[in-house]
Amino acid sequence: MIPTREEMHRALQERHGAELQARFDAGRVAVCGLGGLGSNVAIALARAGVGRLHLIDFDRVDLTNLNRQQYTVEQLGQYKTQALAETLWKIAPYCEILTDTVRVTEENLPALLEKDGIVCEAFDRPEAKAMLVSGVLEHFPDKPLVAASGMAGLGSANTIRTRRAFGRLYLCGDGASDVSDGLGLMSARVAVCAAHQAHMILRLLAGETEP
């Protein structure tokens, strides 16, 4: 049996307190990219009771995704937006989920992100990361942006941290490791970086601005 909205909300308030949960309820977060980073970020935010999540990705679930992304073999071939939305519904059935199964471009970025309060950059490719960061800074300079850089390999998870680059731009990661260096992507280390992103987003929703 699915709990009622009131039961779910009361359980979250017991964990977070009424005032903090009200801030999470009002949160509107765009997760751009639903791979190892984005799928983990979205689940963490849904579990915290964030009110609205905007899931953006053009890709489908592939077998090579399963080592680090929050999908199952039953979801192979599905669009990631659809698969993750289904998973989130099972966790947080009253969270408002918006999906856009598109590739983010310089042209569609302003319309896609206009109504979101916080943007999470969770792309794989450096070019896509740079495009999103540049676009958000240009079109939405007052919108917090939480990005990631450096989570590849088996290096110490303790080198992953969150820092405020400048203004409303936050970077999570070790700032150095990259798959182009021949390093693999390990589920635990990617999840640590995603947790940093999700936690920074929750801090921003709570009114905190420092990592």
C-alpha cells in the first residue's frame, strides 16, 4: 500500500524538521544528464523530499551504464528520463517529476531551464559540461549551478570535495581525474561525487551558500 501524501510528508518532517522540509518542498531542481551522477543525484533529492525534479537526458539505458547508474536490467532500452521517473515514483510518489527527453543545446537551454530554481550539471562529456555552465551563467546569472569535475578511477574518495568556484557556481569532484586518462568510472567514487552535488543542492535549498 502506498502511503498517503500526508504520511510521507510527516515522515520527512520527523527527520528534517518542519521548517527545513518546507524549504525542500519548495525546491525546483533541474538535473541535466541522468547517468552516473544525475541518476544518483535525483534519487538523493527525491528521498530528501525535494518538491519538483526536472529530468533532462536524450539517451537510453545501455548495458554499459549498469556499473554505476541507478538503472536495472529490466530498464535496458528505455529512455533514461522514463526509467528514472518510474524509479523515483516508487521512492517519492508525490514528488513532481518533469521530463525532457532531449539533448541540451545552446539554443534550447534558456527555455528548458527557465522555470527551475537550481541547476545540476551531470553530463559525461567535457564539451557538454562547458556548454551548460556557460549557458547558465549567461542566461541565468542568479541561478545556482552545481557542476562536477573529476571522479574517475580508483583514487581516494577523500580527494573529492565541494568548492565554490565563484558567485553561484559550485564544483564537486577532485578537479583532476578524467576518463580520457585511461581511468575507469567506478560506481562508489561516482556516487561520492553525486552525493556531494546532492548535498550542496540541499544546502542551497536550506539557505546555505557555502560548501
